[in-house]
Amino acid sequence: MCQRWEREAGMPDIQSMMGNEVEVIANGVSYRGVLMEITDDEISLKSLMQWISLPMSAVNTVRLQGQIRRESEREGILSSDNGPIS
């Protein structure tokens, strides 16, 4: 798998996040909810209004809700790295 799970010093692995509120970044979109299930094919969250299932191939980051974002994640899709906006 080529997903980037945050495993820096003091960061939990994804299995230890089960049952906790997490933020998942998939294809540039942020999803929040309780991490309910992880399989080889998808990740499932329970949000306030509905269940969210995301294909693992689209997931870039999984982190506990409220953890500080990395600088590269703060830039978003409208950063200057993506060229001029027309």
C-alpha cells in the first residue's frame, strides 16, 4: 500500500484509532467521523448524519481529530505549487 499513515513520534497507528473521532483526507477532501472499520479495500466512518465509506486507494491521510496538520496539508488545492489560477 502506498498510503501515508502518520507514524511520527507519538503518533498512533491506524488500528489504534478505531472507535475514535478521526479526520481522513481522500482525494483532497477532508472527512470527519468515528473510525468504524478498516479493510484492504475501504475505510468506514460514522459521521453525525450518515456512514461514509472511502476506497483505500483514495485515502492520503488518517489522523485523530484535532491533531495539528502538516504545513503541506494547510496549503490545499489552491496553493501556488499547482500553478496559476485562471
